[in-house]
Amino acid sequence: MKQLIKKTLALIITLFIVSLLAFLAFQIIPEDPVTHLLGTEATPEAAAALRAQLGLDRPALVRYFSWLAGVLRGNFGESYSYHMPVRDMLADKLPLTGLLTGLSFLFTLLLSIPLGVLAGSLRSRLLDNLFAALDQILMSVPPFFEGMLVCWLFGLVLRLFTPGDYVSYKDSWSGCIAYLIFPAFSIALPRVAMTVKLLRGAIRQEMGQDYIRTSRSRGAGRAWLLFRHALPNALIPVITFMAVSLAEIMTASIVIEQVFTVPGVGRLLLASISNGDFPVVQAIVLILAAWIVLVNFAADLLYALADPRVRLD
Amino acid sequence: MKKKTTGINSFLISGAVLSALMLGLILLGLVWTPYSPTAMDGAAKFQPPSPAHLLGTDNFGRDIFSRVLQGADATFLIALCVVAVSCTLGVLLGSLCGYYGGLADLILTRICDSITAFPAVLLALVIVSLTGRGKANVIFALSLLFIPSFARLTRGEFARCRELNYVKSARLMGVSTGRILFRHILPNTLPVLLPAVTIGFNNAILSEASMSFLGIGVQPTEASLGLMLSDSQTYLQSAPWYALCTGGAVVLLILGFSLLSEGLQRRKDG
């Protein structure tokens, strides 16, 4: 319990620092947002008026706290390019990216654990090396190229879906999910390869431990040893890795959204970077960073729950 | 499982062969390409692979093989710069932190831990959105982001070696600190550092390609495999070889080094 309170406090401090960094980073931009909005021809009076209207004439620290106060109430400011609240721009993008992340995570989980157990229990050296080589190849494919391969193979050759013909979840949930299966699969594949490699190593290591030998000498069968003894212990490092990969899945979706033209947070982020729309970039970076910090926090907690040795320290 | 005792394994061999092959092609691309990578030929648009054009031609009738060679050169040089800068700075920082310890070590380690918690592409996006795009900024952003992983690794090794007898006796004999750090300890960290360098190299290639693909890396008119892939996506239907050949080149480039690093790691673990 004391640990939990300590960790939660550390989490709050980390989130605070992340928000400060996300704010400060966009204070050192070489380009002045006012010149960006008005162009270089603007009169000094107009520039000053806009500066006051945007609140840019106040000291940075004051702006930080008013921005933070807004963020805590869900108000991320106003977009420079679209003159609408950033919150409204994110409102229909976040669920989509969330859905994509969730689907990818589900795929990773469903594919990697059975495959990892299989790889860990293979006794043929040839098959084992083949598995490892396949793993290595899968990990070498850049995520965006993998997305393009999926588009080409499943979309254009097998005609299972039409790349670019995204169905909004507002129109049809099933249609949207049917489309998202393919980008989710592209995101999941490299994660599956990594998790399989990790799980394979962990199972191998556990199977060599003394407690397995003792159990075997008392007549326990191979399946019992694998599933009852080795697997629960081997899954501990995997749990942490899976939680952390939730963070990477979210960033991978930025790239994959571009390949499959899914109008999610990633596409908005890239468009806003090109437009110099810093309030939007700032908001998305903050949300992604907070997500990563939270996921790491959850991984920490899960780890302590799963491994009694960690709880004791 | 019987452990191999020899230092050579199939991963190391296949990785070395593939990497040597790709390096050979990259060196070749620096001095010679079958066609000019920028020569357009309106009559030869979208030609599928043939003896005349090994990997076919693109939407301007440019020879894809020549462009892949040129793009691989650019990608390789960027990755080389990134790894050279980040490895040098990371090793320097890590060795000092690990050897001396203390408050500076504590703070720097915390900073490195927090940076590595975030995916490189996300941080690179933020940095590039602040500094602007282009080759130099990509190198700057990635070098900065790759320092922590090298620093962390080196720090651990130096902290471990600091208390070992050979270092203690060197200190007693009055060997200068610089010499202890870089002549005595550094060579002993190579088994750990070498796989990290190959992995870092891969990550650099991957990140550069991703950034150029997203349009925030190397800018058009300059060659880059990521940029070519981004172009080729439009013609996935009509000219699939454009994307497949370009992407295949990226995969082979990365696979060679990743096999090499896997082989090195397996050799270290026995």
C-alpha cells in the first residue's frame, strides 16, 4: 500500500514534468505564431492585437499555468489553422486511434502467446532456428512497408478490402472494424515477432530451472511442466513488455494511419506539424506522452502484482 | 538444449554475408549506377523488371535500381552519421557516469531513462516540428535520441568494471584516468557495445525511412528510400514492383545487420 502511494505520487510528478516539457518545447520554436497567422505584411498594431487576443503577451510561466488549468478541464486551446477548439478536432479522432490501438493489442495478445509457447517448446533444433530466422525477418520489416505489403496482398491481390476506402465508425461500426483489421494486423505483426522471441527465451530459461527438474523427477508430464510451472513464470517479463508495447502501438498507428488513410490522431498530428498548428501538436504530444507514462505505470503495478518477489522489496 | 561452444553461428555467417553484399552495393552506388538516377524517360514509364531495368522503372521512367542504389547510399550515410555521433557521445557520457557515479550520474540516468521510455519516432516528430525538416535536422534529431541507449549500456558496464581487480591495480600503479577508461575498460565493453551498435544502426535506418515516408525527413529532390516508398504507394496497383523492390531493399539492409547483432548476442551468451 505504501508502495502504491509512493508510485502514484511519482506518477503525478512525472505527468507534471511531461506537461511542462510539452509546453516549453513549443515556446522555443523559431517561428512566431503571430507572423505565421498574419503573414509578414501585417502592421505592428494588428500583430500586437492578435498577440493580446491569443494571450501571447503574458509571461511564459503564467501562460503555462493557464494552459495547464485548461488542459485539466479538457480545454486544449484553439487551433491556429481552423479556428476551432482543439478539443473538438480531437473528439472524433481519438476514439478511432483508440480503437485501432485496442485491435492491434488484441491481435498481438492472441497471436503471440500461443506462438511463443509453441516456439518455446519446440525440441527440434532445425525448427527452432527456422522460427528464430522468421522472427528476425519479421522484425526487419519497417512498419509502414509492412502496411503497404498488407494493402497490396490483402487489398489488391486478394481483394479482401479496398485500401483507402475507410468506413467511418459513425456510419457503421462493423464496417469500420472490418477495415481496421488490416492496419491493426500490420501494427501487430512486428510486436508479435518480438513477444514470441521474448516468451521463447523466457520459457527456455524456466524449463532449465531446478524446480522443473525436481518436478520432472517426481514424474510430472511435459505439458504439466510447461503450462502449470514454466508458463506462469515465463509470462512475468512478457506482461511488462506487453504493457510497454501498448505505448509503441499507439505511435506505430501514427505511421500506419498514413498508409491506410485512416483519419485518426496520427494524420491530424502530421497535418498540424506541416501547418505549424502548434496548439494541436502540443495537445496531441501531451496526450501521447501522458498515455505512455500511464501505460508504464500500469506495467509497473502489474509487475508487482504478478511477481511476489517485487512486492517484498 | 546443448549449447554451442564455437564462436561462429549461422546467424553470424548469414548476417555477415548479407551485410557485406549490401555494403558492396552501397559502395557500388557511390561510384556507378546503371542509369542516371534522375534521368527521366517518358517512353519508358512503369516498365516491369526486365534485363534492361533490373527493378523496373517508376512514374517518370527513371530506373528504380539506380534510384534504390542512390537512396540506399543516402539512408546509409545518415544512419552512419547518427550512430557515429550518438555512440561517441553516449559512450563518453556513460563511461564518465559509470566510473565516477555520484549526483550527476543519478540525474543523467533519470533523464536517459525518461527519454528511452518514449518511442523514437514520436520524439523525432516533435524535434523536427521545432527545427524544421531536411537531412541535417533528421541527423540531429536521431543522434540526440539515440544517445541515451548507448549511455545507459556503457554506464552499466563501467560501473561493473570500476570495482574489478584489474582496474584497481591499474589505479594503484598510477595509470591516468583517461587511460583506464579508454584503454583498460572500454575494450572489455565491446562484446556488449557491438550488438548495440548494430541495433542502433538498424533503428537509425528504420527511423530515417519512417520519417522520410511521413514527409518530415529527407525532402524531395534528395534521394531516400523512405521518400521513394512514399511515392510508390500511389502506384501500388499499377506498378507494384516499385514499392516491393524499394521496400525489399530496406528490409535486406536492416535484416543483414539484425542477423549480425543476433549472431553477436548468441555468441556472447554461448
